[in-house]
Amino acid sequence: MFWVVKILTTGMGETASDFLARALGPVVAGGLGAAGLVLLLWLQFRAARYRAWTYWAAIVMVSVFGTMAADVVHVVAGVPYTVSAAAFALMLAAILMSWYASEGTLSIHTVRTRRREYFYWATVLATFALGTAVGDLSASTLHLGYLPAGLLFAALILLPALAHRYLGLNAVVAFWWAYILTRPLGASFADWMGVGTGRGGLGWGTGPVSLALAVPIAALITWLAVSRADEPEPEQGLAAERVGRGAPERE
């Protein structure tokens, strides 16, 4: 369920960002996106425990603002996707190395302190920016087109799952590998549905596609919030923390 909602949010973030930028202008849209992101991250950090609506609302805003940030780097600053993708990859690597050096683990099951939550959300922001750049690089610069790029990332996202199941790939490595790929996967298919036929899309429009994705996202998050199906029992959570932790807890 986590992966389903995550991929849907990446797609909606891509088309919602494009729609807002065209409707309001990039400056106003970017300002609103930044304000929404700060507000929802503030609510997330104030929460004493995981709440489905708070968490996923923050993820949606990360998706929207991450798209805006990556687009500004390319469209406004004129930075090629190859350069921005490499820069975001280095940024992500630096965050992950700092997180591991500080905490001894990258497992999301151990995000139980404020400092680890800072590392987690910094990583999430970097993965969205990187995924946006890589998706646009594949579809535009490499001229794959949106649908072929989406099919490519759909195949690539299976690799960490298969490597974990059959080759013994570390679960944390497999998780973050797949997490990064969710962004270009969802964005490529959303762009394919939203852009005009002249650009290889279906021409449905970014606004209608955003709304069409928002409906199942809201329904799934509501179900998660009510059922608490994605919340482990306390004993399971502590066991997962002991397994995933490579170093003692540090404040």
C-alpha cells in the first residue's frame, strides 16, 4: 500500500506543479509551494507519532515543490538535466552518508528521534529532486518520450525487489533504491497522460490528471488513517528497530 500511494503522489505532484505554474505563474506557484511545504513539515514535526494524513500530505507537498525546484533549475537557470541530475545525486549521497555516519543506520524503522527525522525528510526532498531531473532527462534529453520512459522505470523498479528476494540485497538499500525510482516512474506516466499529443502524450491536461490522481490518493490515505493497516504493533516496531539499527541510539 505504501508503494501504491507513493507512486500516485509522485504523479500528482508532477502534473499539479505544471498546472499551478501555468495558472499562477512560476513565481507565485513556487511561493505557494514553498509555504505549503513548510507548513506541512511543521505539522509533521509537531506530531508525536505517525499520522497517515499528516505524513502523506507532507509527501504530496514535497512532490509538488520538488518538481518546482527541479524545473526552476532547468527552465529558469538554464542548467541541463544531465548537470542537475548529477548535482542532485551528489546531494543525496552526501545526505545519506551524513545520516549513516551520525546514526549508524538508514532504516526508516529507526526514525524515532528528531535528528533522524531531519535526515529522513532531507533525504526525501533530495530523492524527489533527483527523480524529477532523471525523469525529464530520460524523456526529453534522451528523447525516450514519456510512455517509454515510464515503462523503463517500471522495469527498473522491479530490480531492487528481485535483488532483495533472490540475491540477498540488503533491505535498506533495496528500499531507498526503489524509493528514488518511484519519482520518475510516477511522473513519467502522469506527464504522458497530461501533455498534448504533439509531445507524445494523451492530451488530457495537467489539471484533470492531477484531480484524477488526487481522488484515489485521498481515498487510500483515508482508509489507512481509519484502518491503521500501515502501523505496526509496538512489539513489531521495536523488533524492526533492533534489526535495522547498526549503532546504538544517540540523541
